[in-house]
Amino acid sequence: MLFRLHKKFPEPSLSVFVLLQLVDILTTLIGLRVGASEGSVFIERLMRAGPLAALLISKLIAVCLVLMALRWRRPRVVVLLNYWLALVVTWNLIAIYTTVLRH
């Protein structure tokens, strides 16, 4: 019996990327509204320009990274970014939940 040790790496999904970006913006804004703090030092510094402006700038950077990855035929970067964004959204939801519980 043969075992496949290498599983096929998932295909990059731009629709998942866009959806996760939108959910990240939404959960970050909700978190800030309920009193949670921004976890990223980079985004926190950008927040001096305003929360929405900072998030849009960070999302523009993320889109540029994805476009570069696709241009240079590195689809795994998009897959890894999607996993990372899923973790960020989960972190945001936990931050919202714990902040609401404290108040």
C-alpha cells in the first residue's frame, strides 16, 4: 500500500483573501469601539491618522503583497496570508469577547 506523504498544497483563494480582509476591518473596528486595543504596533502607529484610514492603508499593503506574490508565481504566499488572516480575525473575536465580558 502506498502512502502519500505530500499532500497537495491548497490553491490560493482571492475571494477568501478579500473576505478575510473585510472581516478583519469589521472586527477591528468593533473591537476598538468596545474598548479593545490594537495588537499590532504598526497599525497602532498608523491609527494616528484615524482607525479607518489606518486599516485601509494596511489593507492596501496586503493587496500589494498578494499582487506581488501572484506576479512572481508564489501562490503559497497567498495561502499562508489567508491562514494568517484567519488567525488575526479569530484573535479579534477573542479580544472583543473578553473586552465585553470585562465591562
